[in-house]
Amino acid sequence: MDCYCADLIMREYNRLRNLYKKKFTYRDLHPVIAIVFLEKSPEEFKPLPEIYIHRGETRWDSGLDMPGLTRQIFVCLDKFNSIMQNEDITTPLDAWLTVLTTQSPARIDTLVRNFPDFAGIYRDIFLFRTRPEELIHMYSKVLAEADRNMDRLMIDDMGEKIRKLESELTDKDQALADSLADIEKLREEIRRLKSGQ
């Protein structure tokens, strides 16, 4: 979870730094939320058999009110499924988690009756099962967009490095020009001293 959160914070940092350029401050960063869906709950979650969602964030033992940048949520799908298998689907959260956990036609029918908006999801799933090329096409479009975003980020990073190198080169050129001017002054002084003797 810490690795996911660190990655999300760095993405947010890079996005905002590129957006605001020199006006960027760390106060511009927004909190990130990492949600991890666990198909099988690890041992650490076993002592809490009736709880399937665990939310966490930075808290200070002194009572300091300074929230951190990360919010973590673990969702134990196996626990949800065992708790909800005989319960009614009454909330949108129950509905979404049911989509992720059930393959039972009767349960899907109950879900769609209680939440008709989910019928489209199951229509799409059925379509993807009968015409997998649609899923591959959709996945390809998502990958292409991710590649474009990564390319933009790399180009921005390279542009920043080039600007920094150009600035360093300009500084070195100026230092070299100053040194050459100093050398010429010394030569002139040497010539003057030699001609004066």
C-alpha cells in the first residue's frame, strides 16, 4: 500500500509541478486515495471477521490537525461475499461490491432489479464474452492514452533537464568569457610592465 501511495503522490507532484511551473508549492498537492481490493484476505485481516472495509490515514498522537497526503482503503472481497451472500443489496456500495464478487445469476438478477443502472455493465460483460475483440479494442485505446500521457510526462521531464543544462552551459560560457577577459587583462599588464622596464 505504501508503494502505491508513494507512486500516486509522485504522479500528483509531477502533474502539478508541470502545470504550475515556478509557482508550484507543496501546498498545491492534493491527497491521494489508494484502494486495494483483496480477493483473499491476508492473515492480518482475520481477527476482524465482520469488517470488510478498512480505511486508514495519517494521525498524530499529539492531536495535531495536519492531515497527510495519503488515504488508504482495503476492501476484502471474500469477507464481503461471505457476509452479504444472504443479505439484501440496499446501497450503491453493496451493488458495486456485488458486481466484483458474484457470478450467481440469481444474485445478479436481484442486483439489476434493485439497481437498474447496473444492467448496462452486465450487458457489456456479456458482449465482451461473445465478442472479445471489442474488449481488446477498448483496452488498446486505454493503453494508447496511457502511452501518450507517459510520453508527455517524459517530454516535459526531458525539456526541464534540457533547460537546466542550457542554463548551466550559459553560466559556464559566461564564466569562461570572464576568465578569458581576466587572462587578457593579465597579458596586457605583463606587456605594460615589460615595456616599462
